[in-house]
Amino acid sequence: MLAQHLTPVIMESKREHNWMKARLDQGSLVFDQENGLQCALEDGFFFVEYPGNLDFSPGDRFARSFYLPDNPDKTDPYRGFSLATLEYVGKYDGYHRCDGSQTEQFFLESRSWNTVFPLELSRQAVAMQEFALDILRAVLVHLDLPQELWDEATGGCLSARGTYHLSFNHYRPEVPAPGFNTHKDTSWMSVLRSPEPGLEVQLGNIWYPIEPIPRTLMVIFGCAMEILTKPSRTPVTASTHRVVEQTQTNGKPDRFSYGLFVDSSLDETICPGLYCYEPGKGLVLVGKVEDAINQFIENVL
């Protein structure tokens, strides 16, 4: 859900790049390449095959419909969410229209999934959350961070005390603006469904287009992970990314994407804030989670 706004870099490139791809096998990440994990940590993202029983049709339907007006007979539970804000429990939940970009979004925290989403979408959200946490654990195994510190370091998210948002994006081609502004997510990581071209990542001063890989999700590391690991022997890069301006095409549906974001708890009795891990010293508190969220609201939405 959360992002840190960045100044765009002018230099661009359309060169192909060999991005890392993995599968989850009995709790472990198995990459297609021998150095796949190290490259993924440096790139700030990788692709992962999703389970065959994970059905994306409810999420795809919601992403294509949430912003549409409610139909008069109210027979379609996937539309009519553009006015939905204050009635939800979460402070940041609901519909948001982003100034300066084509994006309109709908966020919903996990505690409201069962009461707001259609049943099939709620089930998909839970499955995506479980898959995301399995991936996070599989990554943490390879980092320079003692296992006994995992849950504290990640703000309680491994013990079901974190914040888990499903965030939907619709890109409005009629708006003359970037698809989504340059940013880094502030979450630990996300699993993103982005089945169409348009997403770009920045490595150095070069922008690379990301072509979707069938039957995979994109795992994107955020600022919380970068901050935690920066002083360690296994630093993780937070991916800088954007979506290019989308244009109207005859008969083709608008672009959409959505992701499950894993964040620290906003309850300061559970998570006092963001940590970095210094080998030999332990966890060092460096800032508040909510400050990062407020910066996202100010700069991106």
C-alpha cells in the first residue's frame, strides 16, 4: 500500500534484462539461477510462481469494477466502491484518487475483508496473505538477522499482528498524467499481480520495462526491509518503480494491478517503529511506521 515519492530520473532504456524467478518448495525459495537470491536482493524484486489453487478471478473482477457506479439493482457486489471511505474501520482504508497520476485505488486492511469484500475475494485475499508471509519467511532465512528477532524486527507481521492490505489500482487512460509516479513502497514486501505491460523499475539511472511472466506474482521489497538490512552483511534494495502513462486503445480494457502488502503493526505497543539491524549490537529503532504512511499520503495520493 505505502510508497515513498521520488524525483523521476531522466535517463531511460528499453533494454531487456534477465529478472530473477523462483518457486516456493516446502517453505524454501528455489531460484532458476544459481545466484538468483543475491540478484533479487540487489534488484529489489523477483518473480515467484504462485500455487495452482490460487484463483485470481475475484481480484481481477474487483480491479476492473470497484470504481464503477453502483448498478441500480445492486446485483453486482464488485462495483460501487468509489464513495467508500469513512465507513471502514481502518484509518487509511477506502477509495483514493491520486493527484498527478492516472491511478485511482482502493485499499482495505485484513480486519475488514470479511465484512466488505465479496466472499470469493475475501478468500483470495487470505490466500495471498498466507503466500506472502511464506515468501517473507523464506527470504529472512538468508538474511543476516537472528531468527529470534524476526517477528520483533518486522513489526509483528509474522505472528498475525502486522498490517496487511490489499490494494487495487485502476489506471484512467483519459487522464493525461503518468500511470503511477516514481516511488518506493514502504512495506516489508508485497506480492503484486500485474498481468499487463506498463510497470518499470529503476536500476542505477536506467529504467527497465517489466514484461509480465505468466503464472507468477512479482515480489517487491520495500523501504522497511531496506532500512532493516542496510548495516548488515545481506542488504536488501527497496525497488524504485513506476507505471508509464496508459493510453486508450480500441476495445481493450483499462490496465489494472493489485497487491497484498505486508506492513508492521500500527499499534506502538506491538511495534514501536522501524528498526535497522546492526550485527553485534542488535535492533536499533530509527523511526515511526506512521510517519512513513503520512509521507505516502502527502506525496503520492
